[in-house]
Amino acid sequence: GIRKVKSLISDWRQFLSEAKVKYSGILKITPSASTLEQVRNLQDEIKDPTAVALPEKAIHVTAVHQDYMKPYRKKLKNIELPEAPEPILDIEKGIQIKKSGSKKSWAVPLRNQQEMREYVKNIMEMLDSPNTDPEPERIFHISLANLTGNPHDSVR
């Protein structure tokens, strides 16, 4: 009956609500549906008229920048990556504005920095990388907006 259908729908929602990891030059983590909803709410809070919200399909966390992933391209295509941790937005820290040259982005840092760093370490170990913390200075974040709406135009 209807209860079984509702149960199936909630089971399906749980399936949809998992973070996914993908190698596409960078190693990127796509957040769950509930985190995407938080991102959309934060995007609505940006009142700067020069800010262009990133489209939902572009919302991600860069786990490792492409400069560090290049040597492992072939290997990455042949291994199954472990499940990514869910990005947890640090709403208390609020929206941060980052500038670099002519680029400007609005981003929200993640609360689970250490968990993300451990995940990167795990993957770099799987790849037999001598450097398991390729970007010790990286602050894991989700870019909300930039000046063009193109994710490549966000500040690294």
C-alpha cells in the first residue's frame, strides 16, 4: 500500500543523499541533496550584484587539485575510490570572500576539515604517492558563487 511506497521513496532518498567522489582532472566530491539545499540557501544570502551563483551541477569540494593528480591519471581510472565523507558546511563561519588577481569567489568552509584530510591521505596512499598530504594548506570548502558562474573562475 501507500506506506510501502513511502518507505521505498525514503529508501531511494537515502541513496540519493550520499556524497560521491569522482576524478575529473581534480578529485572532486559532490555533496548530498541535503547539503546542496544548504548551498542553495547560502547562495540566496549573497547580496553582492557582481556574484553569479554556481549552477547546482558545478557544486563540489575539491579534495585534491589537478596539479597533484596528474601523475596518477591512469591509476585513478583503474581503481575504485573509497566512499567520500559528506561535506559538512561550517555555517557558523559564514560565507567567505576570496580574491586572487581578477578572480573573486564566495565560499563556505567545511566543518570536517580533518575528515577530508584523512580521506585525501587514504587515496594518496592507495595511489602509492610518496606525498600523502599534497596540499597541507588547503582549506576544504564549497564555492557558492564567483564573477562568472563558471566553476573554473573560482579562486583556488
